[in-house]
Amino acid sequence: MTGEGLLVEEPKLSTGATMSWQEDYARKVMSAQEAVQVIKSRDSVYIHSHAAAPEILVNGMVGRASELADVKVLHILTLGKAEYVEERYGNSFKLHALFIGPNVRKAVNEGRAEYMPIFLSEIPGLFESGEVPVDVCLIQVSPPDAHGFCSYGVSVDCTIAARKRARLVIAEVNKQMPRTLGRSFVHVSRLDRIVESNHPLPELHPAVPTAVEEAIGRNVAGLVDDEATIQLGIGAIPNAVLKYLSTKRNLGVHSEMLSDGIVDLIEQGVVTNDAKTVLPGKVAVSFVMGTRRLYDFVDNNPLMEFQTSDFINDPFVISRNYKMTAINSALQVDVTGQVVADSIGNYLYSGFGGQVDFIRGASRSKGGKAIIAMPSTAKNGKVSRITASLEPGSGVVTSRADVHYVVTEYGVAQLYGKTLRERVRALVSIAHPDFRRDLEKDLRSLPWLK
């Protein structure tokens, strides 16, 4: 049993003659080509996410493209190739992306793949309810332990719910997949077909922050209190924020994902998790993406508590953390505080992910803070990210009532409890100086500012 009473799944009982899990495992082992033969036309196939995407199984499925028609592929972000979205496979596969990653972005915007806007906390429920059916689940796990349990490794998130609803589960058992702890285990008896492998996981190396991102990191770090529980995404800005948190004391972590920078803070004694009120003493996370250093750090580490997205991202769970501080990014923010994070005009870029889950959870936490951090400009300084009105076609991910703070390299705009006129002043003050005069000019046409 884990810290919040979430049970480890029991092995599936056999109705026939007694068989050890080792014998059960051995009889299920086969090649990837054999394993994917169970995928049929018009099936819905879920692919394990992030660095746990089972590329060997995916390649095997794509290799059968000429035999398949109208297979629906489901996943959130995956690292690695995504050949099934290539135009030549249009009759065989159709992706329904629950989050848009770089490997499928072009296909989504060209109409060869679908995008489903949804909060990350709600994706497991889609599978559990049958609203989104799953016929076959492709996963990548660690080798079984002495009791026959494999670990989902670096990515738990929505995969347990998909696996439970699937008609068939095909598992790539990779000797190099870390064994992570928490609600992170599946027994061999729950797997239908097994393909063994031994290869490194794909790595995501930290981006080196620019001077602008360093300034943003300093400004955000100034908002983080001692004993806060933090949530961060991935990229240069989160890396910069982590760098400037080294002087803080007794921080905790409750975050959908983690990257390498958190290891430094743990080793420095900055992150202790002692002040947390949900899973105290634990780094609570749903998945990790980073380098081998991070993967080695989480391997069999009792500090780490991997849980599902419907727990980690549940705003009510998040809000129970003392001083919950959520730090997320945006593509554009208008002067009233509306946040665009999944699109650039009509161009679909990413997804909802966990931004709203954590913004809402943090805003309801005792002493919590909901922060949006971004550079003041885009396109090499040619475009202001703070605008009088949103670009046509842009979707609002986080509403103007949810955000407490917006941060750029020019400072912090505190929006909570402020009128529209006060918000305008605050946000214009942290826009790039080259665009402030144009912003003020554009705002003169707004009747509520006269």
C-alpha cells in the first residue's frame, strides 16, 4: 500500500493447474513481430508515454501497416519516432493525440491526426469509463522482481487505466528500464505477450538557459517560499528556476513530471519533503524525462513515489499540499490574464497537460501560488507574448480568474484580486519595453479602459 492508500494490484489468479510466475512469463515470450499479430483493423491501440514508449512494439505494429486499416492510435507525449502518422500510412493508422508532441505536431496540423483537448487528470477516467475504448495496450516495463512484478518505470501517468481496460496487453520488458516505486507495478499474470529487450531509454538533455531565461528563473524563485511544495515542467525556464532555488529551505515536490535539475536540489538538501502535507517525505511524481543520471536516480529509490495522473494531477489532492507553488509556461497572455498554452493562433502546438490541474490546485492551497512564467517576446524578439487581445484561433487553456502571477524577465505581475484595469497596468509593466507603447496604443480602443 502506498502513502495515500492506493493498492498495489494483485496477481491475476489462474483457474487452471498451478503455474509459477516464471513459467507463465516464459510461455509468453516471443518476438515483436509475433506479439503484434493480435492487433486487428479498427482496433484502438494505446502506446505507453514519454521515455517509456515501447519503440520495438511500435515498429512491429507499423511493419504490419499493409495488413491493417483504420487502427486508432492513442497516446500523450512520446519520445522517439512516430512513423504511424506519416502520410503513407494514412489508411492504416489514425492518431488521436491526448497531447501534441514534436513528433506528431505536423500531422495534427495537416489533419492527418486528431487532437483531443483534455486535462491530464481526467485522461485515466476516459479509459476507465469506456468513453475512449482501448483494445490493445503497448507498454514498456522493467524485468520482474522476485515476486513476478514488473515496474512501469519512468512513466506511470495514464497507462495503468489504459492497461486495465485493454483486451490485450503487450509488454516490452527492457533490462534497462528503472524499477520505480509507488503505484508502479504490474504482475506478469496481467501481461498477455512479452517481448524482451535491452537498450537505453531515450534521453532529454537539459537546455542551457539564455540570459532572458536566467532572469525569469530569478524572478520566479523570488516567489517560492521556504517549505513550499513545488511543481515544474520541463525546459530551459524550469531549469533556470531550479538553479535559483538552491538557497531555499525544506522544499517539497508534487509534480506531474520531473527533469534532471531536481536531482541537484535533493542532493544539496534543499528538497527534503518534510513540510509536505500529501505524501510527506516523498517526491510525488507521475513520470520523469531526462538523462541517464535521472533514470539512475529514480531506480529503486524509496524517496520517489510514482502515482497515476488522476491522483498526482487531481486539483483537490494538489490543494492539500501546504504552500503548493505551481510554475507553468505559456505561449501568449493577454492583458487581462487569459493564458494561451496549446496553440499559436490556429496552429496546434501542445496540449492542456497538467497546467490547469496544478494552477487550480495551487490557488486553493494554504499559502499556495499559481505562476505563469514566460519570455516577454517570441520569434527572436519580433513579437510580444503579452498582447492587447489574443491572436484569432488561439485557445484559452487557463482562464483569467485562475492565474495569480505572470512572470517575465522584466518582473512579476500579481493579478489575483485585481481589476481588469489594474491587471492591464501590471502586465504592460512586465512586457518588453519595445512593445509597451504599442500595447498602450492598442488598449485605447477598449471601452472599459477609457
